[in-house]
Amino acid sequence: MRAVSQVANPFADGHEPGQVPHFMASQNVQVMVSGGMGWRAIAAFEQLGVQAVTGAAGSVREALESYLTGNLQGGDPCLESRHGD
């Protein structure tokens, strides 16, 4: 089993575009599992070599289990992002 650590998000109260992807990449993150994100965020993560996976729900444990069992894949932008809002 891989080690798991918790790191506080310095941008939890707000961020500029690109800050979160750069922070995550600086933490050597390989996969970013999220409930949703826009197409720019997905592109920023992927440019930095971080796989963006969206559609997660439930607890962190549930989201990770979904990802690790292959039930959660791909990074589709949220509906608002697809419509340019």
C-alpha cells in the first residue's frame, strides 16, 4: 500500500487560474481526483503531467476506491465550463 499524507490547500479560500495545478504538481501529485473542474483546469493539470479525473462523489475514501477499481475515469469538464459560462 502506498503512503498517504494530508497537505493543507493554501488556496482553499480562493485562487487565481493555474495556482492549484501548479501547487499540486509541486507536491508530486500524479492524479487529481475531483467532483468537477473546468476545461482550463483540466488542461493546466495535464500540461503539468497530472492526470485530471472528475466525477468523484462521497468521501475521500469512496472517491479513491472508485478511482482505484476503475469505476472513475477521465476528466470531463463541468457543464458550466462546456457552455462557456
